[in-house]
Amino acid sequence: MQIWVVVEGDDHGLRESSREVLTAATTVAGGVLAAAVVLAPDKENLVQEVMEFGPQTIYLHEEGSPSVTGEDYAEFLGELIERERPGLVLAAETQFGKGLLSRTALQYRMPIFPDCLGISQGPESLLFERLWYGERVSALLTSAAERPVLATWREGIVNVKKCPGLNSTVQKVRPQVQTLNLTRFLEEVKADPLTVDLSEAEVIVAGGGGMGSAAGFQLIQELAELIGAAVGGSRVARDNGWIPLKRQIGQTGKTVAPRLIISCGISGATQHTFGMRDAKKIIAINKDKNAPIFKIADAGIVGDVHEVLPELIKRIKEGKQNARPVGA
């Protein structure tokens, strides 16, 4: 079965989310990705980056424009899929990817599986892993349709891995229909890390029962604000009213996949660590050297959080005060 990936680019090149989907799709395909579809502007630069992931073919939209969003490419992508008939087309679970594949699915009556955590080969067809009921339940879904299947892949849950040494054939494709330009992209505004949804946070500082009280939990807030991180916590923190439910990490809370999570005063019970299993790096602070959290941590500090965190906050503040401007 042919597997395609629709990639995105920005001013810095290929988006990290697209790198992740290219990596995941290559694994699902058994090591050889059939094709990548490049729609973004500055395409020649992106093509070189996409080649590093080894797709056999790269379909290059000849008239990509920075002013359009995903929905505007739906008819182009749909016609290309109808002509080539891949089995599965993937994109990242981004605003662009969701808009593009949702509209394509609607216009061309194709099944779509949004926000997937994993895709595997079942006995008769592909299985798509998704979370349901407020991300409390993991389910495997499949499609009985013979038409090509579309799916978006959740960001931040795949470690990027390139496939060097494979040659790609570039096919420039001229659209047969005029771009709709339904929406214009004006600017990208970064979300406040303190209020961003935990599932989208790149850095998280999480506190547990070891923080002791609401006053003690303020150390978590202070550290998070200092390093531009989101605030999370364990079920104990939520039960004590230190965080709302939407800030709880675990089976009965949010599933997160940040670049870094700093776990403070959290023992590491299974129901909590399930929700952070896909974090790229984990730093744990706990006074119990036998705490389960240390088994999954990349780095750990054995100590009282009420002594460690104030010192850490002090050192970071001193570092910021003494930092020299670039070029000074």
C-alpha cells in the first residue's frame, strides 16, 4: 500500500511536525515512503529537506502561495489522490493539516482519522489509535472503505529519524483548478506558555503531592513563568485544588508530549506517567530516591523540592541578570 505525507514549511524550512509525520509514515510503510506532497512556498529548499527522509516520489505544487491555508489546496490534493490512488495520506495535526485533509475528505468523500497517536497494520486493514472521552480512553479504529484513507498525526510524539542515501524523483504538478483563496494567513501569534493547552505545550513544569500546599505549589508557578513553561500536575495536585482538571496529567487528565517536562514532588504512579510517556526529556525532583518517577527520568535530583526549587529559581534569575546581549 502506498503511503503519502503532505508536508508544511515556514520561514525556517520544513516544520518539525512534518519531520515527525515523515518519520512515522516511513515506519508504518515498512521503511520506504511512497511519496511526499510539497505545497508550501520556498519549495526548492523544502524539497531538499524532504529528500533526507527518503520518499520515492516528491509531488511539487508549482504555484504554492504563502497567503493561502490548507483548505485552499483541497481540490488540488483531492485530484492528485484520485489520479494516483495511494492507500493512506497523512498530515500533521496542525491548523494547516486539519483544514486541508478535512476539506479534502468532505469534497471527495474519503474517510478521515484525525489526531492519531499511532497507526499499525491489522489483520485486514490499518488500525488507527486515538484517544476518546476527554483523552481517558485509547481506542483502535479501522476503515472498511476501499477509497484512500486520510489521517492527521498528533504533534510531539515521534522522535525524528532521517533516511539518508535514498534518491527521490521530483514531479512538478500544475493544478488543473484555480486556488480558492478562501482564507488569508495574516500573522502567527505565539500562545502564552502559561495558558496554552497542556497537549500543545513544549515545556511543562508539573507538581505533585510533594509540594505540600497551595503556597508550596507557587514554586511551580514561579519556575514555569521564569522559563516560559506551562503548569501541570498530578491527580493529587488536582484533588487538593492546586490545579484545575484541565491541568492534570495522566489517565484521568491530559496526555502530553513536550520537549521537556520537569516533575517536582511527583512519585510517578502509573496513572500519571501514562500521560507523559511521550515526553522527549524528563527531569525529576523527589526526596525519595526509590520513587518510580526516576525509572523513566532522563535526569533526576534526589532532594526536597522546597529546597531545590528556590535554589534553581535563584540560579536562573542570576543567569538572566548576568547574561550579555548577543553581539555585545
